[in-house]
Amino acid sequence: MSHLHSKLNHYFSSDNFKNLENLVDGWETNKIFKLRMKVFKDCVFAMRNAKDKCNPSNFVLPTLIAQIDGIRIEFMDQNGLSFWTKDKVWKEWFEGQTSNQELLDLANDIFLNTLFQKSQPGKPLETPFTFNRHKIMHGEYLRYGGIDNTIRAFLILDFLATLSE
């Protein structure tokens, strides 16, 4: 794990995930996020209250990925795209939302080229990474449940919250 990822993981998990809770609380006023806040808060609660033999990332991460997907689709609908829009088109549209904004470009890259990286069942990813929506949600990856991927999912949600305001 890179030094930056280690720092981010520590920042959001320290003080019993207080900074993560603060991040999520910041989404309260976002129209797209409003109805999902109970899910997000439950995910933070699970992270905070997990006991030694339970890895909350195993169930929190798929829950967050499902919400990311739903938010992506709702955001696309609000901006004239649809669920049926071809991958290339919606990905180019998202890229256009962050051009020339370094940090947002980086977040968008993780969102588009890692989490939503094109994948085929049983075939390796072009960019090998355990943070892939398709491989996780369709049960191909079983060792995805790390704090690093969970924090990435929360950060992608924060990125989407920023874009949709």
C-alpha cells in the first residue's frame, strides 16, 4: 500500500472513524444523497462497531458500490444521459466534468478506470486492482474487503457529492 493510501486510511479510521463520519455528514444536504443517508450512516456505524472476528468491509464495500452505481445513474439522468448510454459516452462525459482540476481528475480516474474498469468474467483486468465494481458485485473477487477499498468507496462518494452539487 502506498504511503498516501496508508495516510488516508489512518486519517479516516482514527478516533473510531470520526473523520469518516464527518465526511458522510457533509452529504446531508445533497439532493441525490439525501435518501441514501441512512445507508451511509449504517455503513459508518458498522465500521465503528465491528468486533475482532468481523470484517465490516466485506459487507460495507458492496453496499457502497451499489450506492455509487445508483448515484452515478441518477446523476447521469439529471444531466441528459441514461442507464443505456454506452460506457464510452458516459465516461467521457464524467471526464469532462473534472478536466483541469487535478484532485477531481484523480478521483475521476479512480472512479472511471478502476472501479468501473471494463471487465469480463474470468479474465484479468487491464489494470489489476481489487477495487472493481463488476468483479466484486458479481462474486468473482472474494478478497476485496480491506479498509483501503472501503475508504476508496467513501472517497468516490465524496467525489460524486462534489460533482452533483
